[in-house]
Amino acid sequence: MLSVFQLSLALHILGIVFWVGGIISLSRVLRIFVSSNAATLGAAGDEVVGSARALWKGFVLGGMLVVLTSGVGNVVVGAGTAYFQQGWFHTKLTFVVGLVALTVFMGLQMARLARGELLKRSHLAMIHGGASALVLLILLITYLGRVS
């Protein structure tokens, strides 16, 4: 039988997959959409925008909510005081703050998309690469911190 901590940790990992996977896929799809001369797509373009909004709300924001809620739960229920005495945990939280900031920036891009404004490919590429790099750093720090 799973303990509350183990269940919360499993939800935390699942939330990471939804949150970061959503940002990475959404930024890539929107970059292709912007490159394809979106103004000429008509109804198909509207469908892409609608799908992007659903992905944003369901996967990215939903995953972020699960990660942040389960992360706080892990600290409260689990080994909270032990984590806060570890340097790797503070480094991980710093990168998580960076990921939250990147998510806010993606939210600004989604607001521009909703207003019908053209998105910049360079911004979408930065979001894509930044999210990929941050999640790799977070996973690496977490793994190495727990092992040592």
C-alpha cells in the first residue's frame, strides 16, 4: 500500500510531465504555426489556436498546479525539515522559480495569441529551450542531491 508521501511524490512527477511537456510541445506547435503564415490558414488556424488554449489550460496550468500543490505537500508531510537543510534542494527550488517565470512568459504569449497578435518565433524558441534546460537541471540536481 502506498503511503501519503509516496502518492504525493507520484502525483508530483506526473504533474512535472504535464507541466513541462505541455510547455515544450505548445511552444513547438506555436512556432510551427507562426512559421506557416497563420493568416492564410483561416478556419484551420482557428482550430490550432483553440487546441493551443486547451493544451495551455489543461496540461500546462493543470500540471503546474499539481506540481506546486504536491511539492508543498511533500515538504509538509515528508521530510520537510531535512530538505531545507540540503543545498541541492535550495538550488532545485531556484530553478523551479525560473520555470514558473517561464510559464508566466508563456502565459503572456497565450494572451497575445488570444488577441490575434502575431507571436515572435524567437520568444517561442526561448521558451522551448528554457523549459527543456530547466527541467533537465531540476531532474539532475534532484537525482544527484538524493544520491549523495
